[in-house]
Amino acid sequence: MNNETDQVNPVWAISIAALLVAVIAIAIAGVAIARAGDSGDSGASGGMAMGSMSGGSMEHMSPLPIGGIKRAPSSQGGTLLKPTVQSGVAVYRLDARPVWWTIFGGQRVSAYAYNGIVPGPQIRVKNGQRVRIEFKNNLPEPTTVHWHGIGVPNSQDGVPGVTQKNIEPGKSYTYEFTAKPAGDPNGGGTFMYHTHTDEDRQMPMGLYGTLIIDPPSGAKHYSVDKTLVFSEWSSDPSTGRSRGVMQMEGMFPNFFTINGKSFPDTAPVNVQPGKKVLFRLVNAGQFAHPIHLHGTSFRVIAKDGHAVPKAAIERRDTLTLESGERADIEFTEPPGKWILHCHIGHHLTNDGDGPGGLLMIVNSK
Ligand SMILES: [Cu+2]
């Protein structure tokens, strides 16, 4: 029997133990550095550390600075913005600013918001209306405004480095155009406006709103005409600090909102049994959302602000909106408390707790 080969050499054992201790120490230090970079002055992080990024990409993934952010001026997003009329031009005042935005209960998130609300205020005009938007950048960083799907002159398209210079912090910029759908000058429908600067950060932090162009013949009348804007957030639940949302580990969204609110704080929509309702579904988020309606099916009468030809109108109960897409759906509900929701289970949670997120009540009575 040879015991020597079975015995552990004490010198080797000490060496291996020392090596293990060193490896563990390096790993702990690495996590600490990543978290410090992630949480900045707040000293806490929601476990969404990004330790291995550098330079420009790191900047895009950093959470918003939160020093000095004010509370939102209103708890309701997407409210109608009234213009002043000057020589036949509808003049709107719009700004972008950082705010604390409450998405449900006591959960607030740091946001970038048009006029301090998420979604930004709705602009609604008739086809052919001359529109002027006097925009002020009250963000701590540059931005621009893009008019998504609107037939604006090239110079008003809001793309930094292509059609204009970035609007620097504290500076103003005036956009002016005649409200007509791009490529469809006699049409009308559901459009958007949103930032076109650092879209990966600025859009998921709240810089989007809707712009409705009613067709030249006027808007069709519905008992309810409701715009629903879907979006996602990546926010630390304890500090509320927000960052961009992306399709990568550590950057996935953990909160989901309809018109800036997560269930149970999404606003119910009251409808009357048998009365025709129009929902304008808008995906201002970065992820696809299959939107499902209970109790009935719906007719998809417009896509991306353009009427669907009669023969091509589909009857659906679930419709997927990719990022940037819109759909106008028409339906009647039988009596009852029905729900509209995204069919992706994760999108029905608030930081992992359900039910939450993209779910709302359609109350038919
Ligand atoms: Cu979804």
C-alpha cells in the first residue's frame, strides 16, 4: 500500500487555498465597482449592474441623474394640449424636462417627460392645419423632436446630425409644418412625436406623445375615442432611477405602462354595451406587445395612421404592435368588466409581481 500518493501535500494545499481566496476577493471587488458605477450617489442598486461596459455604451446604460428632479405637475399623461391660434397657425408650447413620475401606488420612476407628463400631451388637429411647436429643452442633455409618420418638410424632421443640430440644454427650437400624414396627404389617423436623440435612453425614459390628424372630412364619431400608449421602463424599484431598456442582460424592462401607469393604476375605460368604441393603440416602447381584448373581437380599421381598405379589414382578438407601430381598433363590448392586456406574461408584472403592467379594465355598463 502506498500512502504517500493519497496524502495531500501541505504546501500545495496552502497554495490552492491562497489562490481561491484571491479569486473570490477579485470577484467581490468587481461586483462592488460595478454597483458603485451603477448606483452613483444613491448607494443602492436594484441588481441591474453593468460592470463590463465602457465609453459611450456605458453612458447610454447609465441611469438618469436624479439630483434636483421635481415631481410631475400632473399625475395623468397624454392629456390634450390646447394651442393658441396666431394668424390661423395652431401654436403649441412643448418642453422636455426631468420629473418623478408615479407609475402605480408608491412606485415612482425618474423620467424625461414632455410638459412633465408621460406620455407627453396629445396634439390633435385636422388635416391641413398649420402647426407651430415652440419647443424648449429643459433636460440636462441635448434632444430633438421627431414627428413620426407626419409629412413634414425635411428640415423639420428632427434628426440630429441629419436635418438639424441637437437642441442643447436650455435652448429653444421651433418646428413648423402643415399637419398631413406622410405619403397620404388626404388621410388622417394616429401618429406620434418622440425624441430622436439617444433614442435608446431618452425614449424609454418617457419622451413620446401622440399626434392625431383628423381626416379632411372630420373625425368619425365614436361613443369612446381613447388613445392607449404602451411602453416599458427599466427602473430600480427601491430608488426609482431609470435607464434605457434594451434586449440585453441587465437592461430588460421591469415595469410596463399603459398611458404612463401600471396595473392596478391603469385607468379603466367606461363603455356602453353595444355602442361603438375606438381604441388607438400606440406602441411607444422598444418591445413588441400582442394586445388581447376580452369579451369581444375588434376590427382593425387603421394601421400606422392609415385607413385599412374595407375589403382588407381583419377581425381579431389579439394584435401585435411592434415598436413604433399603431393600430386603430373598433369594437362593441357586451356588459361586464372585461380586460385588455398584453399577452406576454412578463409584461403583466411590476418588477416581477403580478398582476401588474400592461393590463387595464374595459368596464361595459
Ligand atoms: Cu407586452
